[in-house]
Amino acid sequence: MKPSISVVVPTYNRRLLLERTLPEVVRQAETVPGAEVVVVVDGSRDGTVEMLGSASQSAALRIVTQENRGLAAARNKGVERALSPTILFLDDDMIPGAGLIEAHRKAHADGEERVIYGALGLAPGVRRSFLKVGVELWGEEMKRRLAEPGHRFRYDDCHFGHASISRRWLERTGGFDESFVRFGNEDYDLGSRLIEMGAEMRFLPHAVAYQLYDKSLRRWLNDCRCVGMADLALARKHPFLAPELRFAASPRHPLRRLARLCGTTSLDPLAPAWSLVEAGLSVLERVGARGEFLGKAQSLLGERCYWQGIRMAGGRPTACVSHEAARQRRSA
């Protein structure tokens, strides 16, 4: 008999986080009839494999290893090794809230093929700096938007750090595109294809995964550069999405326009000033400082780094599909 639901947890060099999150995932899976947990170690070199091997094993837990190939490839590998017709993706920094796995199992219990997105929150005990507060507010805004009656799912609603999907949809779409190796947009790419193919999508607000967000400001800024590069890759693959991506709009605020200009210039005369702001904010983030001004300064740094990513990936496309064409394609 196949398991009722397979929880796929990809991980890369996050042993300390996994030690905190995985026990609760496994404990919860053991209470759900027929559930299994498949951890995919994506070439980690921080002792993750050794930690998993020495930890007390559960019949519900299986470990898969591969060469480092990125998140998309790790998720695909997990699906390949999973035994259930229903796949629940959880990132390695997610602690499942009470009843999360069972809620996803029930959402697929009628055998209909669909995609279920769960809610995201910040885990208790995470230091609430301006960076972490921003992540928390993003999760709350996403929950509010997806829970609106009659909400029509868009590509940027599709986050697979906490989502379940019928295996057949993954087979029909070909799964995650493994050419998205850096941080960003492997979710949006798959979500766009699912929407185009007419997949049923639902939001499960009472299923909450709590994130142990551990990124530093420097790591977050590097992610912003990766998102810039990933946006261009997404636009090249799905030209009808180009008008909806961040690079298609011109920033209104003069400081954001300055940040864009500095990001797209190979020789930025203000680079020393940006470095000083980054260094100062990094210190303040580490001590847990908060405040609207700090959040805005962080956003400006992120804007500059996003446009650096655009420049590194070859620059903004010279032509974009019109908004009207994009709407017609989505409604076709």
C-alpha cells in the first residue's frame, strides 16, 4: 500500500537548522496514517549526512543524497523517491504547526488533483530584527491576499516552501525546472505552468509552517541579486510574464530610482556610501534593531542589489510583452 502523503524536505548545508526542524516533521508524520518523510541532502558538506545517520531513525523517515544541483533538482529527486501520489514540500527551516501534515492529507483525500498552499509564519524565538519583521509581514500579507473570497491565483502566489501537490500535476508539468540553480523563481516558473494548464489551486489558512529565518542582511542582499538574475530567466522562458515582473516598472521614489541607477552602473561612484550603509545596517540587524526607517534603508539596499543582478544577467530586456497581451494569455 502506498503512503498517504510524502513530505519532501530538501536541504543544503543547514545541519543546525535541520536538527531543530526535522524532529517535529517526523514526529508529526508518525501520527498521520501512511505518511513518510523524504529528506534530500543536496551535496551538503557541513555534516548533515552524518547527523542524519547518527540520529534516532524512524520508520517514517528516508534519507536521499545527491551532488549539489540546487533546490529545484533536490525537490525533483525527492518526488522521484517518494512513494505517495501526494507530495508535501516543506523547506528545511520550517517547523510544522499543529496538524499541518494531516490537514494537507485531508485536502487531497478525495483523490482529485490539485495544488494546496499553506500559510507561513515566523517561528517563536526568532530574533525580531527589522529584517525578520519584514519577512513576518510578508507572510501575513500573503495570507490575507490568498484568503480573500474568490482569489484568483497568480504565478507569484506559488510558493513551494510549504505546499502540497498531486504527483500527476508534477508529472504533467515536468516538475521543477532545474536550470533555476540560484535562489529564486523555480516556484514561480512551476506555478505559472500549473496555472496555464488549469490546475486547481486552494489556500489552507489553518495549516501553518513556522520559519526559523536565519539569514543575515548580507545573505538577504545576495538573494536580491539572485532574484534579479532569476527574473530575467523567468521572462525569457515566459515572455508574457515580463510586464508583471519587478524590472518592468520604473520606481517612483527618487531614492529608489537612484538605487536602480547605481545598481545598473558597473562603476558606481556611490559604492563606498552604499557599503557604509550596509555595514551599519548589518550591525543593527545582528543586535535586533527595529524601526520603519531601518526597514526602508534595507529596501533601498535590496533595490540596488536587485538591479545589480539584472546587470549581471545581461541587462533589462529591450522589449516586453504588453500588459494586455499578458492578460489575454492568462485568460486563454
